[in-house]
Amino acid sequence: MSLSVTQAGKRGGLKLLQIRGRNHFVMIGKKGQAVMRERYPDMAREWGRRGGRPRKLTLREIMGERGK
């Protein structure tokens, strides 16, 4: 049986949730937010006004292919 990357990531995330619990995800989210604010100290308000931080380009978009 072959898994897609998305399916494998979902399984891994659910297993980690089962092992470490929700608090683990809360803690890593707070760490990520702190790093983002360190790297881009003046941009959080602007991104919020625009509806969130701009997303990175996907590999398909970089390669010029049509996709989601």
C-alpha cells in the first residue's frame, strides 16, 4: 500500500497528537509565532490587515505548472 505525502503527514500528526497531546502543538505554535515576530517585527499588523501572512509558492507554481 502506498501513501501520499499528505496522507503520511496526517497519520504522523495524529500519532504525535496521541503521544504528546494538544499542549505540545500549542507550545510549538507559540514558538513559531515568537520567531516570526523576531524576524518580521513590523509586519504582523500589516499581514493581519491583509488577511494573514503571504503563503509561499508551491513547487508547481515555481515550475510553472497548473495545479491547485
